Amino acid sequence: MNMLKKIQHWGDHHHPKWLDYFRILLGLILIWKGIDFYINMQAFNHLMRGAFLGTAISISLLAHLIILMHIIGGMAIALGTYTRLFCLLNLPILIGAVFFINISGGIFKPYSEFWFSVSVLIGLVCFAIEGNGILSVDREKIYPKQAL
């Protein structure tokens, strides 16, 4: 726990303002991917068609959890509230996307989403360490005397 507090303290006091724009962009990308995932639910419907009831329910719950985590987590990350928490909650989803979904699709194909998923994963790891920053809703808790 002591190491976690040290990482949090370092991230709170070594955060350049320009990095906040990348955090906002990361949040917007997560919202966009959550909406895109919702729009393209027919892939999960196809998976559930031949599955047993328990497997179909698990697939459905997983799909809805991914959508919820991306949209709510993306909003929280973009606004700068509970950034570390939502980055950590989205990490398993992105790890699964990178190592199980996108690698099997071929990483060197044109329009492959592998590199996009890797860059979002790196952004989540970065902001899980760095935290909110100056341009955030929680700014007053971390930076009480600094002005924008």
C-alpha cells in the first residue's frame, strides 16, 4: 500500500497540463468505442445463437459490462474524476481486446485495430499512474492553490 501511495503522490505532483488534453481524448475514445460496441452488438448475438443458456447469459453480461465500463469510464476519465479507478477498471477489457481479440484478427492487416487498442492500453496505464491533472473536475482536491 505504501508503494501505491508513493506512485499516487508522484503522479499528482509531476503532471504537465498538456497531458490533460490526452486524458480528455482518451476518455472520448472510450466513449466512442462503447457506443460503437453497442451499435455492433450483432457480433455478440451471433456468438450467443449456438451457445448454451449459461454461456449465452455470460456473453450478454460481458458485452453489457464492456459497454457500461467504456461509456461511464470514458466520461469519468474525460472529466477528470476518479481517473485512476476507471483506468484500472478498463484495463482488463483492453488487455483482453489486445491479446485475445485483435491479435487473432491479424496485426498487419490494413485497418487493423490492434495498434489502436495498444495505444489506448498504454494511455490507460499512463493515466492510472499519472491521475487527473490540472484540467479536471477534482482539481481542487489535488491542486488547491494552482490556477488554470
